[in-house]
Amino acid sequence: MTEPPKILDFETFDRSLGWMIREAAGLEMYLETIVKELCESPYGALLISGEPSSRVLNVCKVLIDAHSEIPEDHRAGFKKMLVEARAAFERRHGYVHGAIAWVGDGIPGNMRSRRLKAGTDFRPIELNDLNQLAGEFNRLAIQAHTFLCLANAGFTGSSAHSSAAATS
């Protein structure tokens, strides 16, 4: 006897998806604000506003590398956060840019087409993964906020708490 198809609780899924999207948007806003701060120009907003997350991450890295006054521990911690953010945004894309579909024995998941590929990608929906991703975006947003505070202060007078948050 085969197992009955998994029933997707859309209310729980939508709540988790909304939480993850809200946290990801918060991280994107902090990263855009960091770019504007490090750009040191009133035209910084033109450089990054409305750009995709991959471009925001790339510009952040370039500006972090260009500012020699940033202490190395903050620079290393922020670059580590950028790598983790890139991976989180890539996971986000699977949830945000996919359509709900069922395959095989009724396994619910996200189906999406990919650029220059004839077929589609299917990923089973895992609510635990989605909730973990929301938590990951929250953690990364806190790190980005800490870095933004350090940047606003000119990277002076940083406390042990700020240093630990920027590098964890």
C-alpha cells in the first residue's frame, strides 16, 4: 500500500513564507543602506536602489575592499556574512520564484523554470527548512545592522559586543 499524498497546510506555509520574505527584505535594506553609507556620495542611491540582491552583494564587497580604514576583523566578518547572505538569497529564490506543484505520489514542492534550461527544477517544500531560512535571514540582518552602526560611527569606539556581532 502506498502512502497517501502529503497535504500542504497552505496557512502555515504562507505564514512561514511571509516571515522569510520579510526577513530577507530587511537584510536587503540594510545592505543597500551600507552601500549608500560606504559610497560617501549623494548619488549612492542611484548605484544600488532597486537592484537584485546579487548586485547589492557584489557592490558591498567592492566597497568593503575599497575602504582601507575598516579594521580587518570587521572586514573579514562582513565578507563572511556576504558569503552566507548569497547562499541564503539563492535558497530564497527557490521559494519565491517557484509555483506550487505536486509530483510523483503527491509530494508538494516548488517548481520553477531556469534561464537557458529546457526543463524545470522541482524542490520539495520543507517547512522546517523555510523557517530555518527565515531565522538565517534574521541573523544576517542583525549582523548587517551591527556593521552599519560601525560604519556610521566611522569604525571608531567599537565595543566588544559590536566586534563579536560583526564577526560571528
